[in-house]
Amino acid sequence: MTGFRGALCIDSPHLSTCGVHTFNTKQSSLRWHRFGKPEYPYRGFGIRYGQKLVNTCVQHIDSQTTKGLFKRAIMESGSVMFGKGMEPITKSEALVMAKNTAKHFNCSKSKDWLQCLREVDAKEFPKYGASISIPEFQKFITFPVFGTEFLPIFTQKAFENKKFNSDIDLMVCLPRDEGSHVWDSYMGSVTNISVDIFKQMVNKSSELGFRNISTQKVTDFYLKSVNTTDETALRLAFYHFVSDMALNCPTYLFGQQFARNIPTHTQNVYFYELTYGHRSTIESFGYDPDTMAINHGIDTTYVFGIPFDVPWSFSDSDYEFSRYAMRLWTDFAKYSKPHNNWPKLLTNNTFIIKDLNPLNTSRVLDNPFHSTCDGFWRDYYL
């Protein structure tokens, strides 16, 4: 059960569960696969909300619940790591949203909310989603509730107390320019931006679950080398802020903490940043190649082999790059290593980020997250 029904917070005499139906479904599928094909351990991957499912399976405090159900995981673009000690959505907030949903579908007076909502035609839920505010919709379907069966403690505490599944191999992935899609999709396009509007939008980030962010510190950091009279430069700086806040730093720091806290570093942990996107590929996602560039979801074009399905829409370099990316994923899933020359994320106490780019497949990046995630955002997340 995913989407609205998978994220509902239900609290009644017959059922008390909050935002874990999707996780229960995922765990059941893992158990079903393990029972039916024990010789082929499950490999999981996820992007965006799927990423949170993968994170939750990795973080799950009760290792016996998911232990042995999967051996490797690929995480793309997001994590369940939020501001230190902060809940993106509280149980009480989630319960209010669930009650509003139940009321809308005439289920609020039912003794079993969930069963009543299960009987609602699935096609009706997107219509309801379109009728509520975008920030509320975003919180409803993509943020997990902590203090539940699947996420009993915050992610930072799970790593600190070694209460996470540490017996898997992990590959973490990020496109370079994540933030523009996130903001434009949920908060509206960024237009006519000035320094004052930049600050106003930073303040609005709390509506996406990122609370207690210092607007002045963000402004000072992200505009320190920016021509503030140039609207395009201001827009790019804002998108960089959103990328780091919402996806880059939570994802990078999750992978970093996982690698650091594995006992004796016995598992393989890899990290790559996608820095390539053909203009036609970027435009096919509806992005502006000059301002939004290597954005959220573009890597799926290559790892899912889309150029093979519609080769007339892509260049020869896209075609070959897709073959390369698919091989990396399948080799990681099969052998726990994407490539013989691929460095682990944590090597000699240094974090190594691989550049995923067909123009230079051997390049290793000078850590692109050093000043941002390891610097500006570190105290916020860790």
C-alpha cells in the first residue's frame, strides 16, 4: 500500500499505526521473496520515496526483522535523515491529516478507518491530493513518522547507537543539481527573485519539513560570492541551497555515517554523483538545461535503459552511457562492486566520490560536499 493510504496515520481502538503501511508492504514483499527464492537474496533500490523505504530497511532498529532479507541496496536522491532531533511531521500532525482524509471520504465515523479507506476507489485519492495544499500533500505522502514500529528512533541515534542493519552493501547516488525540481514541483517556480525574495523562500522551507533553519546564515553562505543584482545567479544560488538542504546533504551524510559505523568496515559502500546530462535528456524532463541542468530523476534515464527503447531521441553518447550505467548497477547487485576500479566511499579515512560522466569514466571528484554537507550543514544534521 503506497501513496496516501500507505502513509496514513491511523489511531483507533482497532488499529494503531502511523505511516508504516508502505513499510509493512515492503517488508512483506521481502519476506515473500526470501521464502520463494532463498538462493537469490533480494537487492533493493529506491529513488525519492523509494529511497526512504530503502533507508528505513537499512535503519530498522530490530535487525532480526529484516536481517537476511536483502544483501545490497541502492539509494538515490534522498534519505530519512532530517534535522537533528527534528521530526518532519509529528504523529499528531499526521493524525490530523488522516482524520481530514477520512472525513473527506466519509470514513471518520467508522470504527476501522483503514478498512473504510481501503474500500475507496484508488482513483479518488489523486483527486483529493489535488484539492489540498502542495506542502501538505508533500508532507503527507513522502515523510515518515518517527517513534513508530519501523522508525522508533531518529536516524542519527540509530547510527550513534549502532542500531541499524550493518550487514549489507550500499551504493548511494545523486544527480548534481537536485533542488530545482523539488522546489518547483511543490512550492512553485522561482521567478523575479531578489535577495529579499531569496530570504522569504528560505523561510518557507519549513513547509517542506526542514525546520529551524537560520535564514541569515543561509543567505550569507549561499550568496557570499554571488552577484545579487543578477537574477539568474540568485536563482541558481537558491537552487543550490534547496539541493543541499533537501537531498544532497541528507543522502551524503546518511551514506557517510553508514560507512563510518559499519563494524570493522567489512561491507562495501560506494557513492557516485551524476554530472552528465545531454541537453535533449534534460529537456525531455521539462528542465531548462541552462538553469536546472543535471536534475532530480535524470539518472533513471540511463540506469533504466531508456535510450535503448527510443534510440532516435538520444545521442550515441547517451546510448553508450546508458549501457555503462546499467552494467554498474547490475554488477553491484550481483557482485557487490560496480567496477573493479571503483573506490569505496570511505578509503583511508577519506571520503571518495565517484564522478558518473561518460566524458571521463575514471574521474574521482574532489569531495563536492566538503564545504556544504561536511561544513555548513553538518551541525544541522549531525
